[in-house]
Amino acid sequence: MKVFLRLLLMGLGLVFGALALEVGLRCRTAYDNYRVQRADEQKLSGKVMAGQIVKFNSNRKLVYDLRPNLEVEFMGVPVRTNAEGFRDADHPLVTPAGQRRVIFLGDSNLFGWGVPYESCYERVAARQLPKWDCLNMGRPGYNAAQEVECFRVYGLKYKPDVVVVNFISNDTQLPNYIQRSPVDLSASFLVDWLVGRLSRDTLLPPPPPPGHVSGPYKQEDDPARVPDQYKDLVGWEAVQRSYQELAQLGRENHFRIVLLAFPMRDEIGLKYAREAGFEVCDFQPTLDQMMKERGLSELRNSELVLSPQDAHPGPAVHQACGDFLAGWFQKNFP
């Protein structure tokens, strides 16, 4: 009898513990959603974190935008966004006379994470391409599917002559800031968390402790392990499908498409880009030469990235890519 009571108490403890964790995860989701929604209602100034500069988008494929008309300090540098929430100036719908138009699609690398605006590779290239009107539609955290949807929603109306897609290997992964309702009873938040179906980052994570060194980290990129509503945005099939969609838009609207490998090449991404008919602008050989000249064996944790805690490319890599990209455009689009 005593053994039975002990087992019963243990079972009840596990049940109530699981319920407490379930409620806790739902409360955290509600609080994270609330913080993003409140940030969207408040005028920002001074230093901000990533969760403060995003706003939810009802478009399931976009998930979120950057807030428009920002003027803040983010990642240690001034950041301004235009009326559509891009780190760029506003552009007229009609391409200026005597110019051609190129739209850049990408994530934090194109956005210029931790890099002054004029040092971003897109701006470095733009200064050397006076006959091109360059639009930067990079948004931190976007994957390939989001980038193509971003172009469909925001970029297509600008009628570009060329679209450049900045591809990196994490473009297969689960979007940041996925929106889940805390009262959604269709699935258990606890089970999803245990099997990796919930984002493991809070919207406004605390800064890393002093001396923290980042290690290898892989976000979720298996469609079988993400919430149902986001399955088609994740994995290599999503990349392949998105590139085919962009290629079809290119044929219908008469623009050329270029895949830019920055900062490093990914062979699978190149494969799907070539299958879709994209032209390829490969920065990898230039990066390899930079590293060789500096005696570096890897980019991560080197002088060429922002810091040991942040492997985003630093200003020197952006400068080299901008110079390389401008030369490539001058050669391939005379």
C-alpha cells in the first residue's frame, strides 16, 4: 500500500509538474508576444534590442517586419529604417531616369548587422555603380522563403532589372519570432519544446555574460519538427521551391536573378540557384584570399568578424564584398 501511495504521489507530481511547465511556456509566449506588440506601439530612441525593432506581420510567410521610420542605436551602430521598414532610403516606384534598378534580398548580413550603414557591402557597391538604383531589402533572421515572399510583397512593385539574393547556409532554418497563440490547444507547448518545435530564443534575450564565447549553434531546419503552419518555410525543399517561385516571377516580369554567396559559399544553395536559372556571384575566392593574407584558417572567431561572441562579418569583409560585387556588376551588366 505504501509503495502504491508513493507511486501515486510521484505520478501526480509529474503530472502537476508537466502542467506547470506547459502553463509556464504559454505564459512566456504570451509575454514575448506582448513585448513585441508594445514595442510596435512605442516610439523608440537610443539603444535597442532585436525584439524591439520588429513588428508582427499577419502574412504567415513573412512572420515579421522591421518597424518603419526608426532612428535608433542597434548592435552598437546607428540604424535608420525607411517607410517600409528597410535599412535604406525611400525610393520612388519609378526607376530614376538613366538608371537601372537592383533589389537585394537577404538577412542580417545584407542588413549590415553591427556595421555602420555606409560600410555595408550593398552601400559600398552602390557608390561604385552610379548608374544603378540599389534597394536594400535585407531583414535580420529571414530565411530563403521569407526573402522571396518579401520581394513579392514589397519589391515587385519597384520593377527591378536585377534581383540579388544573398544566400547563406542558415537560409533553410526556422524563422525568428514565430507567432503562436498561448491559448492554442491544438498542440502541447511542452511536447513541442521537448522535441524542438518551438523557437529556443526569447524575443528579447539577455546580453551574454562577460567572457562568453559562442559555440556551434543550429536552429531548427527540419520541417517535421516545426509547427505545422511554418513547415513549408523550412528545409532545403523550401529553398528550392522559393527559388523556383522567384525564377517564375523573373520570367513574368523580365528581371534577371543573381545569387550572391556571402560571406561563404554553400554548395547545396548554389545547386538550387543554378537549377532555377540564377546567375552566381561567388565571393568565396575573395574571402579565401583575404584569410590567406592574414594567416587565418577560419572566419569564425577571427579578426574579420564582429567579435568572438558574434560571427557576423565585420566592416573589412563588407568592404571587400562591396568592391568585388561592384566589379562583378560592371563586368556582367555593362
